[in-house]
Amino acid sequence: MTHPEEGGAAAAAGPSVCYRHADRPSFARCQRCGRTICGECQTPAAVGVHCPECTAAARASAPRTASPMARAFRRGSSTPVVTYSIIAVTLAVYVLQLISGGVVTNALGYAPVLTLDQPWRMLTAALVHSPGSIFHLLFNMYALFVLGPLVESFIGRARLLAVYLLSALGGSVAVLYLAPATFVIGASGAIFGLFGAFFVIQRRLGGSSIQFIVLIGLNLGLGFIVPNVSWQAHVGGLAVGALLALIMVRMRRPAQQRLQVGLIAAAGALLIAMTVLRFALL
């Protein structure tokens, strides 16, 4: 490596040639390795300029800065990724509903008579909402936006997703038993599952739950008063969400994690068994 004194002496004596372009004289030297570089090969640095090789080495050794999206998905991030993802997917499906007319709505909504042939409808019904009433969508997504991050921060991403999906399934099972002739759409069953989960968690933490009980009661009551609202899905989702949260708060110690996962899976298996049993009894 050329010493600064030597570089200064060389500059005083006259220009050298670029180490990459022998036909280009230059007085500039790389501040890291001291080699002569022409204007094309120079990269401005904090002090002086760098040659291409030193620039590449500096970039390779520089700490990587993750994008905001990547940081959000990292373990330990407080960003409610699952909540926001569910909202984004639901809004995207609603746009498809509007574009396709009734095609998407009819393809994803839950019709109990189609359960054996198209069982996925028991979950996909939570993605579609009434195209003629945006209030239906806005109410559910606002409730998810407010309540989802709270529950996700308490139980984690995977458990929130489990609560949401199994509560949606529980709502469909309730419809299958209590209103088998109806066609159901909307995320209300899953939202009520979050209501039930938050209620159990709040009680476990010792918080006051009177106001929340009133809120749940009012929303349940609307299901019996407002036409075209499936109170059956509300009740089913509420019960499943509360049950899952009870399992999680009772089995929260590290040594109980496997048992907790097993009980959550058992709750899902029970809902599937109830679905099969309903048709076996017909």
C-alpha cells in the first residue's frame, strides 16, 4: 500500500496513470489503497475518493438495513402483521366482489347445504361481505383494526390466526346446526371470536370487564333485531374464541406449550367432527 507521503511525492512529480486505464493520466489516488484512479473509476467517499474494488469491499462489509416490511415480520416486532394482513386480504376480496358482480360472493359464501362438497366455504365466508352495504364491511374491519392488535400483542401472531380462523369455523358450525337453510357471508363470527378471546384475556389480567360485557351484549342483541344478520354465527364465534383464549391463558407456561397446541388442535378437530356428525344424523 502506498504511504501518504509517497502519494504526495508522486502527485508533486506529475500525474500517474489509472491502474485500470493505462492511457489515462491522473493525480487522484484511492484513499484506501493508494492506487491512481481516473475520473471514471472514482467513487466519492467521506474523505477523498475510492477505487471500484475498495468501494465494492466497503459495500459488502456495510451492515444490512432491512426494509420496513422485513422488520415488521421479524420475531419480536410489535407490528400486528396478522391483523393487517387479514384486513388487506378482506378488502381485496371485497374489491373483487364489486368487480365480478355476484360471482365471488356466491363462490366464497357459506351455504350449509354445500358443506360436504365444498367445506372450505365455512372459512372463506369470513372474507366476503354484502356488496350492497359497505357498512357491513367497514364495521367488521374497524372492529378488527381496533381489537386485533390488542389480542395479537397478548397471544402472538400464530395464536391470533388460530383464534380468527377457528372462530370463523365455529360461526359456520353454529349456522349449520341452527340455521341450515341460510346463506351466510361476513367476518362477524371471527370478529366475535376476538371479542370472546379479549374478554377472557382481560379477565385473566384483572381488568374491568363490565363495559366490554355491555359492548358484547349490545352487538349480540343487534343480531336478533336487525334483519339479515346471523346471530348464530355471532354466538358460535364468540364461544370458540373464548374457549381458545381460556386454553391459552391456562396453558401459558413454557412446559405447557405442547399441551396448549394440542388442545387448540383438538378444538379444531371437534368443530370438524361436529360438522360431520350433523350430516350423519340427517
